Amino acid sequence: MDKMPIMIISPSFELLGEIRNYESLQFTRRFYTVGEFELHINVNKPNTGALVNGNLIMLGNQGNKAGIIRHRENEIDENGDATDTLIIKGPTLKGVCAQRLVVPDTSGDGYDSSTGAQETIIKHFVTAHLVSPADASRKISQVAIAADQQRGAQDKWRFRFDVLSDALDTVGEYSKLGWDITLDLANQEWVFDVIPGRNLTASQSVLPPVIFNAEWGNIKTPHLIQSWINAATQGYCGGQGDGVDRLIQQVGSTSGLDRMEQFFDCSEAESAAELLSTGAQKLAEAAPTNTFEFGIDPLRPFIYGVDYDLGDTVTAISKKWGVTMDTQITEVKEVYEADGNSIEPTFGTSTPSLISYIKQQVKRTVR
């Protein structure tokens, strides 16, 4: 990968400048959650004055690699003195969904609910709380929603004052549908859409398979995390009612030593079918962590962005670590520096941060 030029664009789609000679850029895309970027550049270089809160950056002409500036600071050296290096940070463009809550209609049951195909459900919450909310002051006029193709299974979801991006993450991970907001300069829109990943595993024959194998030399510095700590593989779900009158359902089908039980409070479920669906959702959130992180050459033997991309499911193999996984690319960090460029993909379940872990625990008990 060549060092990527950075376009600086105003929220109203005005091109404010271009930067090529920056010191370093890390741009992280995530399939289910919001990504982020961090740029280091000398403040004396051209167009750095446009790197201010609210303006956008876009990598080259790639609208799916755009972010919104939310942080600007001078780098401090080891003596505590300010340097000429600017540090610019922000979320990817889909971070605007973290600026909204799922605010229920006061005339309803205290939740915002949606039933239908999983893509339809995801787009309902974006429409209701970002694109066409009842309160016009909550609207972000730049965002448009791509046509609903009704992908995914029939389902029902409800949320109450959850962060919108967290709600989309929850539905997306359960349904295996990613989502993104793409910068469309030609039509002057920020386009929200749902993204299904491709199956590029060794076991399928429809598309050319993509296989990363440590023994072939296309895997560098592997980092494997498989953790069952605080995980659940079997759930007891409590519905409405008290004591012996409370409806309880089981989700999961494990037994013996592999059976790790948790109780999920699903008292908002209005029927036995919804109780089972809600319980299955919470069990999926409590699944064991299975993550394989490693560096790869973005141009050999498979070309990043051509042969494979974020959201695709590929085969990863390391005999040394005893790993053979058909696993989804859930995150990609692109690194551009003076001494070379690289990408760092994450395969499988992303390792939860402390904040996301706490959120998961809260969601398992309160909804």
C-alpha cells in the first residue's frame, strides 16, 4: 500500500485541502462497532489548520474510509514540553450513531420496538433516531439510508435509552450483519447501509478462497485469545411473573463440562416465543471469546480490499498454536508510517475492553 493521501472535507461537503506528508496514520475499521483514526502531523505543514472539530477526513477517494475529527492536541515530549506535532483523533463516520440514544415514544410501553427482517430492524432504529426522528433537533441532515433489501431472518428487537451505535452493534453481531456510513461526495450524502460479509473459506467453492497460514509465511506475530472466563453456553431466561409463577425457558444445547449456565432477566418479553428469542440474543452476547490477531502483507498473496475485506469470513491456520478457524474479519487497522505501511486484521470475536465488558454485564441483567 502506498501512503494514503488524506482529504479534508467540511460537513457541508466542501473540499478544504489535502495532506500527503504526514508522519503517521492509524485508521481502524470495525464491522459491527464504530472504528477510529489517529493522525500525527507537523503543525507547520500545509492544510493543518483545517484539522478541527467537526471536519471530516477521507482516505484518498474511498468513501468507506472516512472519519469525523473530535480531538486535537499538541504532542508533549519526555520533558513535558509541547512539540510541533499535532495529534488528531476521531471515530469513523459511523460514529455519529454514538451521538444518539434510542429514545422511546412516551405513548408506548417504554421501549422502541421493531419487528421484521434484521436489516429492516437495524434501519428502523437509524431512521427513528437519526434520519427522521420525531424531535427534529435530533436529525442529522447529511445522513441518508440505502434501500432496505430485507436481508436477515425475521426477528424482533427493543431498546430503551441505549446508545444507538450499541443497539446496532447488538443486533448486527447477533444477525451477522455489519453496518457502515459511507461518504458519497457525488450525491453529497452520508449513506447508511447494512453490509453482509462474504464466505471466502476453504470449505466453499463459490468464490476464490482466502487462507492465511503461519506455515506459508503470510501470518506475522500471531496473538491468539480463547477465553471461557465469565462466558455462558447455556441460559435460563426469566420472563414475566414472580416466584413459581414466573415463566422460565432454556436456551442452548450444551452438556457436561462444556455447559456454563447463566440466568438472564428477560422480563420485558411479552410471550414465550419472545422470551426464547431474547434469551438466545443474550446467550450470544455471553459467548466465549475466540480471537486470532496477526499482521499480514496487504499485497501478498491476497490483496486487501480486492480478494478480501472487512466482514468477510476466511480460513486462518497456525499449526504451532493448534488453530484452524473459519472466522470473520471483524476489524482491520490500517497503519501508514514513514518506514512502511501495514494492516492488522482481527479475526473472530473482538477482545472486549473494560467499558464494553461492563456494558455486556448490564445488558445481560437489564433490558
